[in-house]
Amino acid sequence: MSRLVITNVSIFDGSGAPLFPGEVLIEDGRIKSVARNESITAPGAEVVDGAGGTLMPGLIEPHAHLTFTCAIDRIVPSFMPPVEEHVFITAHNAKTILDHGYTSAFSGGATRPQIEVRLRDEIARGFLPGPRLKAASFERAIDGSRQGYGQGVAEVEKFCHEMIALGVDSMKFILSGAKSVIPQHFDEMAYSESEIAAASRLAKEKGVNLLGHAYNSASIRLAIAHGFRAIFHCNFANEPTLDLMEQHKSEFFVVPAVGIIEAGLKNHAEMSEHAIKRQAEAQQGLKQIDEGQLRVIPEMRKRGIRVLPGGDYGFAHNPHGRNAWELELFEKKFGFTAAETLAAATGGGAALMGMADTLGLVKPGYIADLLVVAGDPLEDIRLLQNKAALTHILQGGKFYKRPEVSQRAA
């Protein structure tokens, strides 16, 4: 039996409650006990000094696209490189977000889902470093079309059967806003109700999540009616739709993906040469989305709708490894407190993954996916954007990162 005590830390437990001084005992990969203002006695346990840092649950990315090719240290010009390259690029991206404190990730779609499913399994078996992963399908080309699939219920059922057979945890549908930043397409509906009803039936039968890329109110309503677990974006929800969302707020999560919009408006120098976001029409679309988010996200917060920070990293101007920027944006743009934001990024993310009873909190019985941060992220949430500030990273009670042995001895 492995036993480990982390001492000399302030604890953020993932619930949104204030920090408290304490210690944590970990046994065989799970949190055994949490002490407040006192010491833990555990004969034979390794004692790790947190050096006055903040101990908190590992971050959870709720809208990951690990097959999107760009990371902060590796910009790949092709969105769909040869498969043999894409496998290694995706594995590198997984390691990159783990290096930045994201110990779990809920996929919002994979350009090649077979890569993501295999990556999930390799990480789970301990053969590759990366976040605890829920894998997803992806069924559109870059231009928003149904790549490889036609219209109608039979084609949707074919897609679902193929994705379920592949082993995905979630199936992604582009319900509206398929062309992402081009305003004239924001309100286009991509699926009929009968198509989505067929997908919902198969998803329920096989225990697979449904995820929806939804911009307008009609698509959000469609997602709610058919049991979608995550609804991405929701930029243009009108008042009646917000009322409906509030009525059903325990049934789904909203992941607006703020960083990709902010980056599209401001990070022009980092954009690839041919990025659609350079076009004047796209810039106007980004401004409309930004205005929509500034209106609806604070309203969702006020209504208690579960909004999670994350999404759409993996582009040259918004690469993997920059994910924790999303946390700062939630505070700066929408008025979330640091405690609210970090609770959403830990316990909230675990609930999205279907692991609310085992992950995302510093609580006895929970999986010991933990960070120790040099400083207080409730005072300055930007600390989490600096991987050097993450002095310790644990997954399942095992250290992925810790200070060097010479430093520990000193």
C-alpha cells in the first residue's frame, strides 16, 4: 500500500469554498483524509512539503480538441496531417495540457476520432502521459459539411453506429453555426429534429453522450429537448431560451469557448497565413459572438446555469497549453469570482465527465488528481497560466511532476 502525506499547504477543495490550511493523506491513489488546521499522523507514509503553496484538484478541460494540431511549443500548419504524424502530434498535445495542470479532459470532438479513442486507452493504461480523457467523435469537415455522410435519418444512424463501434464516449453534432465565424451562417440549422431524435435514441441505448455546437436559440432548444450533455457556445440565446435553460439547468452544461473568440479578435500576428479569421467578414462575426457572450454568459451565471471555462484550443493563435487563459477571461469578461471559476474548472468539469462522485474535489474517497501551486490562484488566477508555478502534479496519487530530488533534500 502506497501512502503519501502532503503538508504545509492551503487547500482549495474544488467546491468554491475559501482556502484553509491543512494536510492531505493519499492511499493507493485516492484521498484517504483531509485535515483542517491540524497534522495527519500516518506512520510509514512519505511526507511531501508543499512549501506553503495551494493544493487543489487538477484542472479539467471541458471542450478539448487534442487532434487540433497546434501547441504552444509546436505550431503545425496542416489541420489534417498524415495519420502517422497526427498520432504523435495528438500525443504531444495531450502531454502539453497535462504539463499545464489539466489532469482530465472531456473532448469536444476529434478530427480523427480513432486517434483520440486509442490515445484515451493508452493514457488510461499508463503508457502515455496525458489527461484522464473522455473521447469524442467529429463529423464535419473544416468548412462545416458532413464529411463522409449525407442527409437524412439513415445517414445519421450510420454515423452513430460507426462512432459507437469505434468506442467514443461522446458524439458531436454541429446543430447551428457550422461555419463558425461567418455571420450569414450563424442561424442555419444543420439537422432536422427527426435526425437528432434518432441520434438521441441510439446514444441513450449505448450510454454515449451527445454534444452540440449550438449558436442560436432553435439549436439550443433542440439540444435540451433531446438530452445533450454539453452545449457548446450558446452565443445568441434569447430570453425565452434562457428561461428554458434555467428550467433544465441540472440536465446539461454550457461551455462557451471564450479564448478562441478573444484570440480571433486580438492575436492576428499568430494566425496562420490563410486563416479564415483574417477576413473582414469573419472579424465582424467574431465581434458579434463576443457581444453575444458578454450578454448571455453573465445572465447564465445569474440563473445558476452550469457554465464551464474551456474550449477550442489547438489553433496557431490559440494553441494547446494556453488553456488556463480561459480562467482569467471568465473573471475579466463575465464577472465570475476566482473561486467560482476554479470550482467550475475542477468539480464542475468532473460532473460533466460523469465522475462527480470520484473526481474534481479534495475530499476523502476521491481520486488524487491534484496540483500544488506556488502562490494563491484565488488571489491571482493567472498563476495557473505559468506551468513553472505548478510545483507538483499528481494523477491517481502518483507524481507526474515534483521538484527535483536535490531541491527536496535542500
